[in-house]
Amino acid sequence: MMPDDVKVEVETETDKPRRFVFVLLHDFTLLSFSAALESLRIANRLSGKDLYSWRLIGEGGVSAVCSGGTEFKLDGELSELTRDDTVMLCGGINIQYATTKKLLNWLRREARRGLVVGGLCTASYTLAKAGMLDGKRATIHWENQDSFLEEFDEVELTKSVFVVDGNRLTTAGGTSSIDLMLKLIADDHGEDLANAVADQLIYSSIRTDQDTQRLSVPTRIGVRHPKLSAVIQMMESNIEEPISPSVLAKDVSMSTRQLERLFRRYLNRSPKRYYMELRLQKARNLLMQTDMSVINVALACGFASPSHFSKCYRAHYDTTPYRERGSQAARLSI
């Protein structure tokens, strides 16, 4: 670590620290929040100045519990902020449940005053629900992208690790909070300080808003075969209107039988089975994260009828789509 007596020289236009107000939502993701907060703390330590300050608030103003079960003491309730504050909503699992009417009303009121507002992890959903991302570019954790696209077609959703569009900031979750905060630190006080903070975090590869959040197909499936990767990418991009195995094979200059053998060799399943699993995975995400009817979920995932969808879903998940939706509702009511 850098010795305490070694400081990074920074130029500041004001002695007043930039204040970040972290809004901790129910079941927020600890990693996304702590990564952002630690970046600010380290920037202060390395500069030897109070460049940043922060405050933790939330509904009720007493405490907030992260998805891992740890409780955090809050500094206050959802109250009026100053125009210089930067608001960072910290989301996690069950974001629809955490996005309350009280929170939305408070957000809209504060946004009208011109504040910079960001959403970490799934909190992009909350910003979109408040209408604060309309006509803007944004990102959200890849697991929530399907449901987000179904609900917010006025938002230009990207697969980037983070997005800065005007006074709206969004991240994909996890360590992407570090990438966003390093950009803000660099914008505020220069690249030298941002790089020094990254070194302290043992963060050797700083990502930009041009980097995508998911691993490449070869890395995800553990196989480096260009034609197999190309077919899987086509499958992932065509869930609502599935492409037949013969067309997939033709597009990569293979016969259907060759494609079948390729999938059997590397993934131990047929192309049809693999495609079905992708479609059912998206269906489960939509059932768990949206209020879409079962029939609309079925259509969005390429099933011609609810009965066929239900039969395939039960065979794979050992429950019906209706029971899956009901179990999710029961969990949220606890």
C-alpha cells in the first residue's frame, strides 16, 4: 500500500467537498455500494484533502438491510438535498419491491432541482420508473436487461459496465461502481488521482463506458470455437422469434448434422435443447422481475401457446410458470 505520508497532488477549484448521498434501498447489493464508497474514501486519503463527503439515507431514516442480511445505520430520511449533491441509489435484488411510491415521488422532486442522480446495480430500474431515463442511454445488470427492455422502451439500454448521460449515471452492478467512480474522480481531480485510487484497490484494468459487462461467449461456455460462439450469439439475439437449427447451421456454413455434433461434443446437448434452455431462462427472468402476464411472457420467449410454454417450463424447472410467479409474490410479501 502507499505510505500515509505519500500524497497525490490535486488541484481543486473549491475547498468544499463534493457530497455523495447514498440512498440504500431494501436488499441493496453491498459490493456495488462499498466499491463506490471506498473509492471516495481512498481519494480523500491519497490527496490528503476532504475532496468528498457522503451521507447514507433511506426510507424510515433508521437503517437499511443489504441482500446479505447486514444492517446499516442511516444518517437520515429521504429529505430535501442541496443542488450540489450527487445522489446515488443503491439497488439489489427485488428492486420492484424496493421501488416504492414514496421513493419515486422524492426522486422526481429532487430531480426537478437539477441534481446529478445515479443508479448502482439494479437501481437503474428505479430511475427509469421515475421517468428520469426517458430518451437517455443507460445500463443495468445483465440479469435484469430482459425485463427492463420489456417495460422501458423509451430508454436506450446498453450492455456497458456504466453509462454517463448528462446528469444521469447508471452502472451494471458489482465492481462497475469502481469504474464509474474512477471516471468521476478523474473528471473532478485528474487522471493521476484516479489511477492512484485504482492501484490502492488492486484494480489493474480500469474499464470505460465502451466496455461490456458480460464475459464473451467463449469464456462463458469454456469453449473457444468460432462457429459455436457465432451460433450461440444468434440464439441469444433471437429469443422471441427462434431460428431453426437448419438456418443456424447454414449461417455458419455447416450442415445441420455437423452443428448437432458440434453441440453434442462441446455442450453435451443438442442445439434445440440449448436454445430451449436460453428461452426458458429469459422466461423465468420475466416471470420473476415483471408483471407481464404468463401468455405475454410465453410470446416474448418464442412459444406459440401457453400450454406448450407451461409444459416446457415444468419439464425444466419442475414447476409451472403460474406457481413460479406465485412463489415470487409470496417471497416479496414476507
